[in-house]
Amino acid sequence: MTDHLESELKLQDTVAMPVVGKPPAKVHVSWVGDHQFDGQRASGGPSIRMDSSGATGPSPVDTLLCALAGCTGVDVVDILAKRRTPVQAMSVDVVGERFAGTPGRVTKILLEYKLVGAGIERVHAERAIELAVTKYCSVRDSLDPNMPVEWTLELNGAR
């Protein structure tokens, strides 16, 4: 094998290697009938119900949107807590626009954050959201990077 080919193969091996310190995420999903599936960590613990019909749980796409809101929400709460301006209440409404054909993939997402907290300044809340959406959220980073993800902020009742 040539030195060039050997070094190229070594480079390909390192590109596919997982990041040290983060174990792979492993889940187990079981079909429970109709369009219903229960998912949980492969090691056990609490489960979530996904239901394509929406009768007994959110659909898989709704679950994806919930995961994005939860992931960015954790980051927002943590960033503001580090500024010593803790969040007292928070909710995120998510709208995922979908392709009309098959598959009905998500084509655009709007996250609407509602934060309540004494001492939280708008500029800091906006920066926390921006960092969560563009830098820290692993769910967002796992989605198509070309898909638009926009957000709005309502802080202490003011848009």
C-alpha cells in the first residue's frame, strides 16, 4: 500500500470515530399495536408513547419537535442560571412546517419561547436562546443544517 493511500485510510478512520467522552445514545422502541410505539433508553427507565394517530401520545414528528424544544430549553435555563438570573417559568411552542408530499419531512421550524424570571434582561435571554439554537443543542445540530430554525421571545409577558 502506498504511503498516500495508507494516510488517507487513517484519516477516514478518524473521521468516523465518536467524540471521546460521549457514549452513543441507545434506545429501544417496541410496537404496541396500531401506530403506537413505546420508546425508552436501552438500559431501561421511563418510556414515552409515540402514536402516529395522536390518540395516546405525540406522533414521531411531534416527538422530534418536543426534543428540539426540550434540548434548547435546557440550554437556555442553564445559560441564564449561570448569569444568576434564573428562569422561574418557561414554555416553548413549536411549529414545524411540513412538506406536502411523501415523506412529510419538516422543512422549517419556529420556536416560540415564553420566559418568566425576575432580573432577566431581554438581551441576555435573546443571547441564551441564540446560543442554544445555533451552538449547544445536539438535537438541532442533528437536523439538516440548511433547514431554517427561527425563534421568538416573550419575556415576562412582553414580546
